[in-house]
Amino acid sequence: RMAIESACASTLAALHAGLTSYDIEDTALALRLKISTDYILIGLGELTNALKQRAREFKNSPQIGRTHLQHAEPITFGLKILSWYHSVLLHRRFLMRNRKMWEVGKISGAVGTHTHLSPEIEEAVGKILQVEMANVSSQIVSREGLAYLMAGLSNIASSIEKFAGDIE
């Protein structure tokens, strides 16, 4: 038993040699963001399906249209719901098309040079975790991808606020 524990300890030490904590942190973050994005996409998919169904259900239900918070020409409630559907569909497409920008890890060492672990090992880890590995990194993965994710989530939140205002 002690021989196995010793072999495991030396293997882990060899694997960790030359890595920085952010090799683990950023790669774990990429995996968490991948899983989170999957859940968000499932929810947005369910919401688009429900909105599509309700738009059809209320396609002939009249309501007053509004512009600049004032009454305007008549529309249908179905048309209003259809506009919400379109917004959610755009948000879902944005996340689907751009998720590779924030689902990025790295295992390239303290300065990104792969001194201790080869790019092939990094690529294999990426395939196992199903996340992209950074083409270029330093100690950390570039944070621009996270800004795109935050922009996408902010857009979703602003649409939800708009829908609430439409119902009000």
C-alpha cells in the first residue's frame, strides 16, 4: 500500500511540476462555464418553445400597441409575445455561437511556454473536459471571453426587464 501511495504522490508531483495554480483554476473555470452555459441554453430553449406556443395561442387576442409609453395602433398579444420570442432566440444564438470564447482553459505553465508539459497533453486534457485550450496564454487565460459572456448575460437580463415592463 505504501508503495502505491508513494507512486501516486510522485506521479502527481511530476504532473504538477511547472504548472501554475491558474492552469488548474482557469481550466476548472472553463469547465464550470461550459456546464453553466449548457444549463442557460436549456432554459432559453424551454423559454423559446413556451413563447412560440403562447404567441400562436394569442395571435388573435387584440391589445393596444404602445410607442414611447403611449397608446398607438392596435396589435395582438401574440405579436407582443412573438417579439419576446425573437429576443430570446437571439440571446440563445449568441451564447451558442460564442461560447468557445469563454470556455477556455490552459495547462501551459507559469508563463505559457509548455516547459514542463507538452501542448499535446494540454490538448488531450481539453478533449477530455470538452473545453477549448487557449491558443496563447501567460499565467492566466485572457479575460476578454468572460466579457463577452457578461455582455450576453446582461442582454438577457435587459430583455427580461423589458418583458416585465411590457406586462406592467
